[in-house]
Amino acid sequence: MNFTILGGTGFVGSHVARYLTGLGHTALVPDRSQSLVDACNGAHVIYAIGLTADFRERPFDTIEAHVSVAADLLRQADFKSFLYLSSTRVYVRSSDTSEDRSLSVLPEDPSDLYNISKLAGEAVCLASGRTNVRIARLSNVVGPQTAATESFAGALCREGASGHIQLKTDLNSSKDYIWIDDVAALLLRISLAGRHKIYNVASGMQISHAQWISAISTQTGCSFSVDDNAPMSSFPPIATSRIREEFDFHPQPVLQRISTILEHSSATF
């Protein structure tokens, strides 16, 4: 099958492209000189374009990446399917993380620009009237190259490899993390055969900062300390009943892959 991975040079997109190629599919990753509409025509499209760490400093680029480009493709491209990669961060103000629940945002909070733009991208997908358009809300994705990313887990691995981790948030803080191979496999299945419009792509299991540090220190022997009065920074557990029931999904244990992250990312340290 022919796939087009938009944002295919990023952490998630590049892994998905390699995964698809490994299965014998064609995975086109268009560069900036190519017409995205032409690249999407006749293909199964996975839309992984996005900003992460620097979205607060680049508000217009954030809207362009998460909304405008997607809207143009939904309007113009003749694709076979279109899978928009969103984020479970849209649940930050919600205690219910099931896919069909109402969500809240606060426009005056700069951090909510990311969530608002992702939800706007989702809304364009759902309102487009196009068939075979789906949304995948990704949790915190971890993989062999995590230490090279601007993520919390990446920072922990880099600090652990250097000998000491300095935590700025409480040890009992926790979030959902999912291994990138699980993400790639789920995205393929959702793209081709998903019965619903929106899916949480998450493990459904919380991992605390303390568990991360224990796993990293076992591998590296690093020490750690926590800032005085470090705040709690936890995220609500992510509902995964939809992917479990539809795809019989069983997540790989992320913390058992710590050695893989450290081995594959040695050039980062």
C-alpha cells in the first residue's frame, strides 16, 4: 500500500515511515519542495506535522502546522484515508479522558495554545465531510531515540547518563507513556480499518517520576535530588478501552526498554 507521512522526519513520523517500509509498504516522506496535495493524492495519509517544545514562542507556526495545512489537504487532496495525529494533552483540564467527552480550554493560558490548535485540527477533520478521516490522540511516546528529544523522559535519560538527575517536580508525579513500536502498529490499523473517528493511543498505565528514576539509576548508577517544594505534575489516566476492545491492544512495558533508550542514544550524551 502507498502511504504518505507528513512530518515524516520527526520523532514519531520517521519511526512510522520505517515501520511501514519494513512491512513492505511504500512510505513517502515529502520534502519542502514537493506539493503536499500531490504527495497525498491516492495515498493513505498520516498527518504528523506539529510543533512541541517551542509552540509558545511560535503561535502562528503552531496554527499553520496543526490547522491550516491540514485544512488545505482535507479540502484539496484526493487521499484514500487521512489520519490526523493529535495529543492526549487535550485532556489536561478534564478528569474524563474517554474519546467522546467534552473538553475544556483556557485561551488566556499560553500553554493552551497547543491544545486549542490540536482541537481545531480535529474539528476540521470531523467537519470536512470526507470519508476515512480519523484522529489519533497520542500519549507521551517513548522510543530508542527518546534521549535526543525535548521531552521529560528524554531529559531524564540525558541527565541519568551524565551521572545526576535533578527533578523539578514531585517524585510522585505521573503520566501515561507508550512505546513507539506500539504507536506505529496502532496507527497502521487505525488508518486502514478504524471503526471510530477518534482514538486515544496510549498505554493506559501511569508511570511516576520515581519509577523512571529507579529504572534509569539501575542502568546508569546515577544519583538524583528533588528541588525544594517541587510541585506535583500529574496527568489524568488515559482511557484505552477503545483500542483494547477493537484491536486487542496490549502495551509493551516502557520501563523495561530503558536500556534500549540509553544504548541507542549514546551519541546524545
